[in-house]
Amino acid sequence: MARNSTEAEIDEGLYSRQLYVLGHEAMKRMQNSNVLVSGMGGLGVEIAKNVILGGVKSVTIHDQVNAEWRDLSSQFYLREGDIGKNRAEVCLPSLVELNRYVSVSASIKPLSDDLLSNFQLVILTDATLEEQLRVGDFCHSHNIKFIVADTRGLFGQLFCDFGKEFVVLDPNGEQPLSAMISMITKDNPGVVTCLDEARHGFESGDFVSFTEIQGMTELNSCEPVEIKVLGPYTFSICDTTGFSDYVRGGIVSQVKMPKKIGFKSMRESLKQPEFLITDFAKFDRPSQLHLGFQALHAFQKKHGRLPKPRSEADANEVLAATKDLNQHLNGSAKQEELKEDLLRKLSFQAFGNLAPMNAFIGGLAAQEAMKALSGKFMPVMQWLYFDALECLPEENADAILTEENCSPKNCRYDGQIAVFGSELQQKLGKQRYFLVGAGAIGCELLKNFAMIGLGTKEDGEITVTDMDTIEKSNLNRQFLFRTWDVTKMKSETAAQAVKQMNPDLNITAHQNRVGPDTEKVYDDDFFEALDGVANALDNVDARMYMDRRCVYYRKPLLESGTLGTKGNVQVVIPFITESYSSSQDPPEKSIPICTLKNFPNAIEHTLQFMERTLKLPGSQPLEVIDAVHKSLVTDRPKSWTDCVSWAFNHWHTQYSNNICQLLHNFPPEQLTSSGAPFWSGPKRCPHPLVFNGNNSLHMDYIMAAANLLAETYNVSGSTDRTAVLEILKAVKVVAFTPKSGVKIHVSDQEMQNAHASLDDSRLEELKNSLPLPDSLSGFKMFPIEFEKDDDTNFHMDFIVAASNLRAENYDIPPADRHKSKLIAGKIIPAIATTTAAVVGLVCLELYKIIQGHKSLESYKNGFMNLALPFFGFSEPIAAPKHKYYENEWTLWDRFEVNGIQDNGEEMTLKQFLDYFKNEHKLEITMLSQGVSMLYSFFMQAAKLKERLKLPMTEIVTRVSKKKIGKHVKALVFELCCNDDLGEDVEVPYVRYTIR
């Protein structure tokens, strides 16, 4: 596919989420890079997919191997009819479709020096060790970046060589930190103290620059200074004894400094390896696997094949080759003792080909490719080994996984059967799974589900639901979607795409939002038929809802999420682990309201929305609503001229008059009660703006505000700036005069203490002043829903202009449209590499769940940050235990009560209370269902006497004033109980069966 030269600019609509991860400069460097990916098995195609989505200039896929059955276990662009065909040529058309800005071609020629010299990066998979070393030597000597990646069953390997002098421009990709200064000493070294609003967050060795310091101005113009952290609010810098005396103010900002690192060639690094540890519980395995992978290459060279699955003879030969290799080594690479069991398992699985492993290692390798091309983030130095042996059967593995059971069956799952045997394949096919979400994580999960054969048997099924439609920005990471799918439903399109990958897949697509409103669809029958649930959600509320459902129905839950280069995986197993809701991240730190309203000091403070305003304390919501009432109802526009006039007056109110009033209340020279300057520390002294028609930012605001107002009232707008300037000449703006008696609060505490007794009456007054519908003949307003990705609707134009004008008031550095969109749109940065890697880990946990692993130690919760790179794995937290009498229970336990008695009558409240008294020696003091209180010990005697005779469902209906749906099989009751000593005890909830 040819790349049009006019398409060299970054398409922000397509790459929006990725740009927030990489930035424009890194993206531009990638767009000038040509990449070779060799080996189009499952791992190679995973890497090629992610690199193409990432947006390089060109990708050449290379292969001289024809497809065989085991490839179909993970190569999602191969079909059964492609067996015997060249893998690169077969999957080329599918890879071409992924990104119209990337030129994709295929080569089946040998990897000659002439071919290699065309690329800035070469990635090898499925290559012999001799080929790896030869290509590695050429790349190292010609400054071509070089990556090797391989998987062998549940084992993975990654190697990186980015040259002798590789420059990392940004080691972690985090936003540079900044802090406000309260003091700088004249000393050697000088000590900087920051305001104690928040910890500065710097680390020793960071470089910082200074601005806006009054007094010690020498620091404002100096080069970045290296610091040493002394405490959470202090750090030392250079010798400041010769500088002027510090007076006040100043901002210190972190400066990302380029870091030069050197890589050894693969030949050299093979003998003197440096390992990145992925799992500190297995810190001694990489050095063993480093030798084991070399022994596999030796075996393959000798026999022209990989070791057979579970073959003892082949494993003995691999082990002997490893011992021989180790004996001839010197230095740190030589192992005092070989882990024979580990190396035998490596041989047993060498023929294996698992989609989840390829997704994980492929995601990592593609991220390293982006690092190599962009200089963004810290690379892997230099070898990475990973294994997931916990996925094997917990007990009797040797009896279950025999050579016969794991031998090839000439079917699409041969690569998986080689590792887990044919029995697990049958179990996978019978699974019934519910996937909630078909976005980035959902697409990757569906691809892996299709490859491993989940829900492919007659009684197996995958149900996927997502109510969203496909947008252009999705195409960069939701790889099941294409340009022509934009506006289609995600769930349906994704289901059709994976059905193409594996026609045996039984998959049903829904367009429902999960929640109480859809419990008629996802009812008891639905959940009880499931084997498990996988979340692919982008919000905490939906995650917690699904978590509650899984706890109630006792279904395993696979939970995951990504944020840029960060990703996490959590597995929730009935009766074994805690649930997702058991622990939560701390709430996001909120910005004080007084800061937002009158004292902003960062661009984020200028980008807040109405929902924050309506939560303001005291009379402030009323002030806002009063202003809105006046502008939208009393002064509603009748023409385009009215809209322009309103925008012009609004500009003066916001950016001139309000600031003048603030300075009237608190003049620039104002002192606090302690004699300190009022405008100091986090309070930046503002200045009013003077409108200038030649200032593009000023006019941006007028054009956007006027057009949005016009749209609201169905008035025809305009984009003619010259005509608008003419209208403005005739608009008279009332000169500002300070108002007396205006109270401006300087802290949130003041706001909360403000008297607001008149609010209700004023609010009622506003309501009564609204015109009656009958008096508004022909008048209709049109609400505007915020849409950040349409550049023609003035939404982002208004936000960027409004935010940057306010920033100009306070001399805050402005934000470009890209950053403004990130803040205003609450966009979650995302990149395909992290998603692929995270989902690979999720599906490794799925193997364990389906095999019925019982040990907590078998499961792995994971966190990764591919930018650093860092990996952290831990066993899940066990479900906390509670106790009443001698009965231990967890969140997974409950009382099961059959509400329908033997005589066919339903249990009354009295019978329910007596049941717990007699059967469990518990006296119920309070009983509730949802928010409805059904019984309490302090209930009025007359009401209690009547209620005790009623059936439980009738009480529920009366109290809740809602009918019980026919789909409901059981009700949930929560109890407060006393034991036989009269002590309050915590007990499980009740599942009360009614049908």
C-alpha cells in the first residue's frame, strides 16, 4: 500500500489516545521509521499488528515458512485453508487494513544485508540462533535497532539491542512535576522549600528549572539544576551564596534530561547477559532459561524440529545440551546448579504455541519497538524471560499431560494441546462466558478467546455486550474494527470479526448497558448458566456492579484495565479471593473550589465544568443559576447580532470585570492579618484583559461563544470573523464600576461557613419568574451535548479559548488544543501495546480458572508499567474471614432460605424470624431489602403485629412500592443480629428463594 506524502501529518483523530502516551515529537519520529518484522507466526503477527497500529512509516513482514496446524492456535489471520501457504503472504491483506497511514508489504526473500539495510528496526521471531546472531551483528555494526522475541509454550523471551549510543529522551513519560516555592536559602548547597500544599514528588538526580522567583532572580535564567531530595517539601540545589537574597514566590519545574545508554550486541550479551526481572518470586529463573533457550536452538539445529510435547527422550537431550553449554561457560553466566525440572518443562512445552503468551510477549516487544524508534521510555536492558508455569494442572500434571494426550491432532489447537493436553481443550469449548465491553480490552479478549477455542462446542457460548458505536479514534487500538466500521455497533462488529478468525466460535452480541435496568435480561437464569465473567470496562461504577453480580452468583471474574503504558490484572475467584470491590484506589485529589473560582495557579484549574459549580457550598450555585437564568431566558437572543453582542459582553464579564472586582476586594499590595503579602504562595495576582479584535485568542472566544449560543436558540451562526468585527464596533460595553459588599471567600472553609438562608426563597423566585410554556409560542431551546472530537462544532474552540484567556488573567502558561482536550474530555491515555500485554495475562489466568485451580498461590494479580519497564506480580488477597459462634464465613457465603414451604405456602415474617432463632440461634434485630427496612425491633407494635402475619414478598412489595419482576428467582435480605448472649454479631446476607 503506497503512503501518500500529504498524509505525513499526525492524524489526531486516529491517534488521539496514543498521542497522550507518546506525544507529538515521538510520534513524528516513529512516522519516519521503516520496520522489518520477520516470522509471521502468532507472535510475529501480534508484534506487526501493534507496530502498524502505532503508526510507523512502513512495515515489511517477512517469512520463508509455510503455515502448519500449530500456527492456527495463535495466528489470528490464518485460516484452515491456509495450511501449507506462506504465512507472510497470507496475512498481508489483513495487516494492510489496520492503518491506512502505514505502508505494509511482504517479503519472502532471505534476510540479506542489502534487505536489512533498508530498515531502522529489525524484529526477529521464529529465527534460529545462528540467524539471530548474524542479523544481530549486522544491525549492531550499522546502528540498526534490533529485537528478538520468542515464545515456547508457557515460556517467553525478549532481547533488545538499540546500539552503542542510544538516547532516551523521556525515561518514564510522566508529566513533568512542578511545585510552588516558599523559601530558598543562601547556602552551599542552597536549600529550596516548597509550599506544604502537596509533596513536591521529585527524586534525587532530577533536574529542575526555576521561574517567577522574586529576589534570587539568578535562578530564573540558569540552566537546569540537578537536585538532591532532603524531604517531601525540601531539596538542595547548587551553591547559592553568591546570589541575591530570596524575597518570595517562584515555581520549580522538573526538566526531562536526555539519557545516553549503551547496548551490547546479541553475541556479546549472550555470554554476559543482563536480565530484567518480571517476577521477583522467580528471580533465579531468567539465568536458567537463558541457557535453556540456547539448548532448544541446539536441539532444533540437530534434529530440524522442536522437542516433541512431553517427550522424555527429547527432554533428556535438551537437559544434557544445557549441562554441556553450562560447563563451557565462565563468569556470571555459568550456573552453579541447573534447575532440571524447569528445563524439562521448557522442553516439554517447546512445541507449544499459546495465544495469551504471544499477546503478552508481543505487546512487550511492540512497545520496545516504539521505544527504539521514538526515544520515549526506558528500554528493556537487555534480556527478559517470563514463564507462567502456574497455568499447568495443580495436581497430577504428569498423569494428565502424557505424551499421547499432548501430541498433535492436526487441528487448529495443536499448539495449545501440546501444553495442556486434549482434555482441557474440550473444557474450553464448553465454557459459557460473559464479556462486558467490546472496546480495546474487549477486542483483545475476543481475539484470544477465539484462538484458545473458548465457547466453541455445542453447549459453549460467549455473550458480549457493549452499547457504544465505533468512532475513528477507536481504530488505533481496537484492532477488530476498520475504517468502514465507523458508526457501527462495537459488539456486533467485534463478534463478526472474531467469528472470521475461528468459525467454530459460538458468540452472541448484545447492545445493553449492564446495570439494574437490564437485570431482566441478565437475570438469574442467565448468570446461573455462566462459567465466568470478563470485564472490559472503562469506569469504576460498572466494574463494581459486575463485581457484586459475580459475588452473588459466585462466578469467577477477570478484571483488568490500562492507563497509557500502565496496566493491571485482577482475578476474583469464588471462596478463594477477595472481590474487586474489597479494595479501592484512593479518591482522586480534588481541587479546592476557591482555587477554581478565584485563585487558579495551573492550567487544570481553568478547565472545570458545571457539575463542579453545582456542588459549590452556600449560595454559589444560586449565583451561577441566576446568571444562567438571566442570559438564557431574560436576555435570549433573537438574531446573530444578539449572539455576538452577548458573547462580547460575556467576554468582558469573565476576563475583565470579574478580575477588576477581585482586585478591588484584594488589591495587589494587600497584606494578610499576619503582615504577609496576600498575593503570594499559591495565589497568583491576576490582571484584567483588554479586548483586542486582532488577538486571535480573543476572537476565538467570541466566535465560539456566539455560535454555541446561536445553536442553542436555533439562530443561524457564522464563521465570518470580518463580519463579526464589524458587529462588535456597534456593541456598547458598560464600563466597570466596583461593587461594594461583595464577599469573596479565600478558602473552602469560609465558603462552607457562609450563610445561605436566602437560597431557597431566591430559587423559588427564579422558578416563578420563568415564563409559562403557553407564553412561549414557537420558542424552543436546543441542548448541546459536549463532543470533543468534532473540530467543526466549536465545542473545543470555546473550551480552549475560555481556558487560555483565564490562564492569561493569571499569567499561567496556556495549554494547546491537544492538552485541553485531554483535561476537558477526561480522556484516558491508551496504547495498543499495553492492552495486548494485559489481556495476555488475563487469559493466562483464564486457563487456571477453567482447570479449577484451588490454591491461592496459583493465581497472579499483576501490575506493569511498560515505560519504566516494571512488572509486579502477587498472589491475590484471600477473602477476609468473619465469624459468628464457631461458624467462619466470607463475602462468598450466605444463608440459603427457601421461602416456599412444603405446604406450598410462602414463609411469613414471623416464620422467617423464628427460623433464624431455631436453626441458627440468631435473633434478628433489623431486616432490610435494598433500601427498604422490612423489620426492626423498634417498630411500632401495631405495625409489627400486622407485618408478622404477612408473607415476605408481600412486605417487600408494600415497603418498596415496587412489584417483584417475574424474572426474579430470589431476594437478598440483609440482617442485623444478636447472638444468644445478646451481643451484636456480623452475619452473611440471606438469599431468599421465591421461585
